[in-house]
Amino acid sequence: MRRALARLTGLGLVLCSLAVAAQLVLALLSGALALLFVVSAAFTATLLIPLVLQSVLHPEIRLTADGVWLRPLLWRPRFVPRAALLGCVRHPLIPDSETNAAMQRWLFGKRHRRREGCAIIVARHALPPPYRLLARLANAPQAAAFAISSTTHREYDRLREAIAALIADSTG
């Protein structure tokens, strides 16, 4: 499943990028319709944002004593040293309203577990630009971030506690 999602996300990134380039070329070649092509290129470029977030949002995580190894959906694995871990905040993309929780219980049944998550704030230099998108959403524009959630990571509570311990060691 992960491999199929990675391929679809990569294909979406490539196709959207090619579409933006083609629309800009068409804007240069067409006189009267140039503005229309520029606007459509801007709209298509905006659609790239969720695809880039999808590619780095919930990476596979391997904890070590020195830090965290991240294996995102598309890009190469990255090591984040313990000293670069700055904090943990509520996941900005997971709604926490009671109405949403009641609807999910109704849709998925009694045993449905409410989705939880947190964004791990990291020093800006420790991760490449795609990780900075999530940090902006988490109200940390001068940092980078990756996220963990109860639906994408097994043993979410233990993982969150282990990362919190690494953060406490790095800041303490």
C-alpha cells in the first residue's frame, strides 16, 4: 500500500509540475489568453502543496539514542540529531472538535479510536524545505517539522513518549 501511495504521489507531483510548465509556455505563446494560462498555472501550482505535504507528512520513524531517522514517502531518509529536536505541538491537520469525533464514531462504530497526532518541531537546518510547510501550519515558521499520528504509526503513545524523552534530553 505504501509503495502504491508513493508512486501515485510521485506521479501527481510530476504531472502537476509538467502542467504548470506547459501552462506558462502556453501563456508566453498565446497573446490574448496569456492571463488565463497564468492564472491556471498559479492554481495548479497551489495544488502541488498538498502533494508535497503528503510526501513528507508522516514518515516512517526509527529512534536511536542520537536522534531520529525519518523515511518519508518519496525523498531519501534523513537523520535528525537529538539536539535539533525542539518540541512537540498538536497536529495542525487533525481536527479536534467534538462534533467531528461524534460523526466518526457514528461512521466507524463503537470501537473507533479518536485520531490523535502531534507535529515534532525541528531546527530549520536539520530538514529540507518540504518539511517547512508543516512547520508553517504548526505556527513555527522558522523551523521544520514532521508529524506522527495514531492512524499512521503503530504504538503511537509509546512513540510520542519516546520522542518527548529525546526532546527533554536535548533541551535539558
